[in-house]
Amino acid sequence: MSTKVADHILERLRAWGVEQVFGYPGDGINGLLAAWGRAEDQPRFIQSRHEEMSAFQAVGYAKFSGRIGVCAATSGPGAIHLLNGLYDAKLDHVPVLAIVGQTNRTAMGGSYQQEVDLHTLYKDVASEFVETVTVPEQLPNVLDRAIRTAYARRCPTALIIPGDVQELDYSPPTHEFKMVPSSLGMSEYSMTPTDEALRRAADVLNAGDKVAVLVGQGAAGAVAEVREIAELLGAGVAKALLGKDVLSDELPYVTGPIGLLGSRPSYEMMRDCDTLLTIGSSFPYTQFMPEFGKARGVQIDIDPHMIGMRYPYEVNLVGDARSTLRRLIPLLKTDRGGREWYDTVCANVKRWHETMERRAALAADPINPEYVARALDPLLPDNAILTSDSGSVANWYARHITMRPGMRGSLSGTLATMGPGVPYAIGAKFAHPDRPVFALVGDGAMQMNGLAEMITAAKYRDRWSDPRLVVAVWNNHDLNQVTWEMRAMEGAPSFLPSQSIPDVQYAAFARSLGLTGIRVEKPEDVESGWRAALEADGPVVIEFLTDPAVPPIPPHATWEQMEATAASILKGDADRGSVIKQGLKAKVQEFLPGRQKQ
């Protein structure tokens, strides 16, 4: 039997080490599906319930494995459905390859069924590399380039393959004009700045008395170096949410998350520092960084396209974080004098942890959503992987989950789209089938995407050597983050027709699939509920009935801003009494001198 184009594509993916492709079938990729049958499902075809979920699963796989995520979809609607997940990959700088079908070449331009101009459609999301395969001889070059580009630029790329091309006999490029051969693989490499640039950066850092460090996901390969430079500089370290798992939260100088979902010590450190070192982060919210002109700055980033754009840094070092820090550290002074700044940062961190503990202990109706995350934190295994959905649950993930060495976590950091929490977790399970995975999601996201993807979890549960996939749902009948944004940013009360969502029996749905379902309705059952979920022998949905009136208070919120929000709520918010009560109770915890329960 001759080798078809579709056979060659799967063979080349295997040669690149691709072990699974997340996808959904359709006649636009029938040739590929037939090839999968001939290849005995190698690489494995992982079937989601929706193409968007396939893309999210590929992103989750890539984030937690460090390897390219691959997704596949049919022509027209299937290819369109991939877009949101691919934009998530683009904005969070994740290597993903999308392989999509297209109508036969003979029908293109004929307004045929499911014919969409996919090259134009994908030109933005896969701006670094998108190509349509029209003859077999384009392969393997375009596939190799798509994979290499995805790795090198940390981005999504796309191949569009018409249905009839998939079924052509494969013939490689020949040794003649207008043929492009290819070769497999690429070596590891590192990029470092010049000696002169490093000396200028060292001069800035050596002159600082109050140094703040901000790390993002680009610092993940430089954990030891980040610790060394922070301790050498007597600095505190704040973390962008995509860098939450870079450094252990148990370190006394780690101030935790930054931004609207951030911590008070991160806010105070950025407010008061005289020097800022940013490593592997493109955190966009300038208002949470030092006032312009108040602090000198150095940035380290591997991407020259993304450097120097968030703050007026004095020195921009283009290079790999680990290699750059290794060359920078020997240039720094070791006799820095007093440790007043370091002691202040550590004291602020300690006080914040106490504040968070008090907030989580506050009574609510029926369960305080902060307590749900707080109760999970000490129970997490050391090798746990966590995904968080967007929404108010991201606040509790950011502030109450203590990242320890070996733990991993991520969310949709830049696109901040709803719905990736559960498919990310499924992608994580395929990346690390021997590790427990926890998805923290709101009820809105669970209704949007999570319920259907529990069917996917049930389908593949036997593929995972550690069967634990715990999906926790904060069930408050409210699209809570937007509700609070309306109150705080628009000065408007909650608009119930848009914000109120149905009460769904999430645990019962899990049980209907043969999975474990746990429903927790009282605060005294929260911890035992988590323990039961951890002891289950397969995927679990555990839902907590939480109070939507508990506010995700930003770290910079003042009493005046709280009063303004309260005034907007009093205009006619359906839950105004509980909201004001919970908001005042939560805010006052920042000013209490000791620990107490309210």
C-alpha cells in the first residue's frame, strides 16, 4: 500500500515525539482519521466534546509538559471553534500546532459547503506561521517549520490541509529547483546579553537599597538563580500569575501575586521600592508597578519583541533567564549593608498570610469561598498540578494556594478567557498521568465548558496511572467576577438578568457518568469533602455552595474606594446587605493586630 499524505503527517509527528493529538472528528479530516486507523492510533487521538476544548487541552498539555501541544479539527466550523484556545496559546506564549482540514481543492472558491477562507482567518492567531498544503512535496518542510516555529517563538502555528490532499500519494521534495527539503529536530540553545549590557544592569542593581523582583513564567527554568539573586540583593519577589509556580510561597520574601488579584505585600513592595528587576514577565498592569521616575529598572526577557514595553527600564537584557542570571550574579556586590528593606518585606508577607487566614475564617452564607481554597491548601500533595479558571475563583487560587517546590499551576493569564480550567486539567493529566491534578472553577465556567469535558475525563480515566482528577466547583449561582467588576468599576449594582445563573447539580452529574460526585453545603464539611475527593479512585466533581457576597478585594483598595463601591451597591443591588457586610468584614482584617475569628 502506498503512503498517503495523511500517513506521512502522522509519521512525522511521531518522529517529533508527539504522543497525542487533541481533536474532534469531521469529514474535512477524514483522510487523517483513516490514517490514524492505519497507524493504530499513534499518536493517540484524544477526543474532546468540542474543538475549543481540544485547543485548550493542547495548551494545558504544552504548559505542563514543556512540549508542543497539537490539536486537530475539521474544515469550516471545526477550524473556527479552535480559535479561542489558540488565542489563549498566543497570548500566553505557548507552543501549539493546529492541523485543520479544508474543502477539496476542486471546490475552493466555489462557495462550497463549509468553505471558509482559513488562511485569512488564521493569519492573526497563527501569525508566526500558517500554511496551506496543496501538493505532497510541501511536506515535510511545512510541518517541520510549523513545529520549530512554535517552539522557537512560543506561539501557535497552523497547517491547513484540503481533504483531497490528505489522500494523495506522498512523494517527498526532490533535488531540484523550487523544491524545499527539510530535516528533523532542533538543538537546545540559549541566548545571553553582551558583557557591557550585563555590567550596566549590575550597576543599576548595585545602586539600589530597596530592590523588588517580579518574575513570570519566563523565569521557570531559573529557580535557583532567582533565589540566589533575590537573597543577594535582599529583595522581595512578586509573581505574575503565570509565574505563580516559579518560586515557593514558603520563602519568607516571596510576596505572592501582583495586580488586581494580587497581595498587599506585593503592592506595598512595588509602591516603596527604588529598584525593579523583572525576569521573564510581561505583566501588563503598569499601575501596580513603581511610579515612573521613582525606581530604576532592569528587565530580562528572551523575546526582544516583548521587552521594555511595560515600564521605563534603564537596561533591557535580551536573553534566557537562567543563562543571563548566571552571568549577572557574579557582578553584584556581596556587602550590601543593612537588611531593613528585606526585614520589612518579610514582615509584610507574614502579616498578609495572617490576614488571609482571618478572611478565610469569616462566617458567610452558606460557605466562605476563601475558606474553600484555604482548606485545600495544606492537603495538596507535593506533586500536585493545579489549574484555575477565570473569574472570582482565580482570586482564591492566587491568594490562598501555597505553591511548594514541585507543584505546578496555571490559568489563562493574558486572554483570561472563561472555560479552560477543566480542559487544561485534562491536558495536564496526559502530560503527567502519574500526578494528581486539581481544577478550580466557578459555576459559570463549569456550565460553559466543564460539564461536557467531564465526559472526556470519564472516557480516558483508565489512561492515567494516578487516577486523581479533582474538579472543584464554587457554586454561587452568580457570574461573580463580572458582578464585582460592575460594582467596583462601573458603579452599578448587579444586573440579575445577565449575572444570575441556574443552580446545577454538578456532583449528581458526575455520578451519572460513573464518577465520584460530592456536594458540600456547610462550612464544617469543607475539609472532609476535600479529603474524600483526594481519596477517590478516579475523577471527582466536588461542589461547594459558596457566598457570592464575599468580595475579591484588590490589594490597593482604600476605605474611600470601598465606600464608593458600597454607594453603588445601595443604588439597588439585590444582595446589597450581605455584600456590604462581607466587604467591611474582609477589609477590616488587614488592620487587626492579631489573629481572631469573626
